[in-house]
Amino acid sequence: MDSLGKPGSWLKHAAAAGGRDHTGNLVSWVCAPYGACLVLEAEILGAYDGLWQAWELRSRKIILETDSMAAVQLLRGQLADKSSIAIVREVRRLLKMQWEVRIQHT
């Protein structure tokens, strides 16, 4: 199972996500300038970018790791779905595709 890990906050208005294969080797890296946004938004944006890249690389067993429990709960649908953040809906759409994605808190 491949692993996508993401740092818990952004640095200079950017967020990063790395993709690792089941042996722990780095297979992809995304660093994007998301501008001024909340840390939770940066987590979700990084998750989206990492998942999209993993899909494009044809990885079909993914572990999405984040150190943000709020992001884990939001993406798992464990928080009230009153979010107006469109990217949350896009990540959830990706999660419903034909693959196995495990979301876990690190």
C-alpha cells in the first residue's frame, strides 16, 4: 500500500505532500503555493493534490497520512458536513473512485 504523508502546516504560504510506495521509497512530491489560507485548508489541498497525483500514477492502494485530526475527521465524514470548502467535496469525490484509500492520523 502506498503512503501519502503531508506536513501539518504550511511554510511561507505553501503546503507539501509526498507520496511513498509500500516500501517507503519516495515516488512523488508536491509543493504548491496555496496562498494565505488556514492550516486545515492547506491540509485538505495537500491531500487533494497528493491523491490526484497518486491516481495519475495508477497507485490503487493508498494510505493518506496527516497530523491534523480535524482533517482526518472531515475527510472521513465524521464532522458535521456543513463545510463550504469546495475542495473537501472534491477530495471526497476522489475517495469514492475505484481504489483503496485509508486515511490515518500520524
